[in-house]
Amino acid sequence: MDEVERIVDRLKEHFRAEKDTDLARILGVDKRTVSSWRARGSVPRRYVELLEGRNHQTILTPPMRWGEYEEQAFNLAVFRIVRLLSGVTRTGGYGSQFDAFRKVFPAFWPFMRDAQVDIASRHDARDMPVQTAFALVIHDDIEAGDAALDRDKERLRAYGFIGLG
């Protein structure tokens, strides 16, 4: 397996993408981009740096027209990450708060992907508007309390972010 293939596989694993097109969508690039990396024999440095934890350019301006799932998933991901960092925001000073948020930012997009899956699962299980599915998922998170917080801490660890939350 060549280096480009290894990097693409690591990116897929990191972002929990099954196919190249899934990875492209998560990274916000055209669906043909990943195959072009293979043809060129290189992956742009900014994506390799994501795997190394050195690229913090993962907070992007959302598309002007997100779909309903994306809008609600964005809200759910923000809720979950802020809840994870609530201890730091309550007790830490500016420096510790800034460091904690800076460290967790690269995990935002995988958290958003999880939020999309959670909302879609609830939505698909019943015939309801996406906003209702979002409300039920966030309600379940709040009701679950520490269990939901532990789940999200485990997700954070799975994405390679240890010692936060």
C-alpha cells in the first residue's frame, strides 16, 4: 500500500467515513478530490496535518444553504462539545478555556457527523420533521445526563483527543 493510500485510509478512519465520497463530503471538497490525490501521488499537507493534530483550520464557514440535517446536526454538535467543556468554562481562567476549546476544535466535524447520524436514525425510525428528531435527540442527551457525557468523552478519545471534558 502506498503512502497516499495509507493517508486516505487514516483520514477515513479518523472521520469515520466509509467511502472516498463520504470523506470528500466531510472534508468539504469535491467528490473527485480524493481520487485526484491518488492520481497525483500526494495528499495536501493541510489534510495530513489534521491527522497529526497540527492543523486547527477545521472551523469553516458553513455553506450558505445547508440542508435540514446539517443545520440541526451543527446545533447538536455545538451543544455536545460545549457540554464536554463545561467544567473548564466554569472553573478555568481565560488561558485554560482558550486551550481547551482550541484543542477540541478539530473534533467538531466528527462530532457533527455523529450528530447527523443520531438525528437521521431518530428521523428514519419515525415519520417526523427533522427539527422534531433533533429535539428528541437533545432531550435524550439531557435526560441521560452523565451517561451521554461519558459517551461523548469516549467519542472524543476515539477521535484522538485525550484529557478534555
